[in-house]
Amino acid sequence: EVQLVESGGGLVQPGGSLRLSCAASGFPFSSYWMHWVRQAPGKGLVWVSRISSDGSSTNYADSVKGRFTISRDNAENTLYLQMNSLRAEDTAMYYCARSWSAVDYWGQGTLVTVSS
Amino acid sequence: EIVMTQSPATLSVSLGERATLSCRASQNINSNLAWYQQNPGQAPRLLIYGASTRATGIPARFSGSGSGTEFTLTISSLQSEDFAVYFCQQYNNWPWTFGQGNKVEIK
């Protein structure tokens, strides 16, 4: 069974940092592109970042470029999102997801709240 | 960035009736379109990919059609578990983008 389990969310002050993790199991993690997608409370879904199966290629939404860094450890079957210089508008549920063509599995999400 | 526009924002439907949801892309995305269902407090679930292919385990009452810029998701006979929010999403160009969602509610 495919499982994606996010962790690392929480309350952080503006300008602070957080590192999200996503533990993957039930599939060959190193064969899949992986993604972070976020959803602000009561709002729609927004792509944050993606990383290729071997970690050599990454893409970011303009809103997080230069502040967030996606990475992966294929030996540990884990995806990461390092988030720096956090802003109030980064407050959202952050989902980890995998794709082959479209995204086919999502984690349950971890909530990030940026507030003083 | 490709803009995805869904209509209507809210659709009120009775149990057993048909629901038709529309999604328009601001430029050609071929058939690189997916539909997701999201219930409150839950993660999205993939229903359709490639504009018309049902994902594993998705009931046959869900069908997708279209290509290019115009797409449709049809739920042939609404069941109680189908009342949810539905998002379309293009994966033709980065950044992948979502529509704002169609809420299907009980009439």
C-alpha cells in the first residue's frame, strides 16, 4: 500500500524557518517525481515545488523561489522541504505527493502556521 | 502560467441525478488534465488522468472528456459520497496549475 506521511509542520514566527519531511513507503520511491502542494485554509490547491526521481532537477513556484528548497533522500525514502524566511501568506496545509504522469497519491498533509 | 477556470463554482444536485462540471484552460494543454475529488479535512483523491482515464478503483459513474482547452467531468448518478469539491489540474506546463474548484452540494 502506498503511504506518504508528512511531518514537521507547526507554528512559526514570520521570518522563521521550518523543515517538512515526507516518509514514503509501499512503492519504489526512487522511481517517482515528488511534489509539495499547499492549500491555505478555505482556499484552492497551489503547487509549491517538485523534484525529479534522482533529485537532479527541481522546480519552484515563483512565490517561494529563493526561500524554499526541495530535496530527497532515496536511501531513506524521504522527501523534504526546507522553508526559510516564512511569511504569513505561507500559512497552509502542505501535502506531499507523487507523480508518474499526473499526481496519483497524496499524503494527509502537515499544517504550517506563520504568525506572531 | 496556464490559468484553469472551472464552472459552475457550486452545483446543487439531487441524489441519483447527473452532474456535469466544466474546466477551461487558458491555452492548449493537449490531454494532460486530471480531476481530483476532495472532501473536507481530507487530501485530494485522483479520479481521472489523461483527461478521460479513470484512476484505479474509481467507479464507472465518473467519466472525463475533452482535449485542448475544454474539459468535462461527468458523474452519471450522484451518490451520497460524491458530494465534495472537485478540482481540475493541468500537467502540460510547469507550473502545474489547478482550477479553483467546483463544489457539488445536495439539492
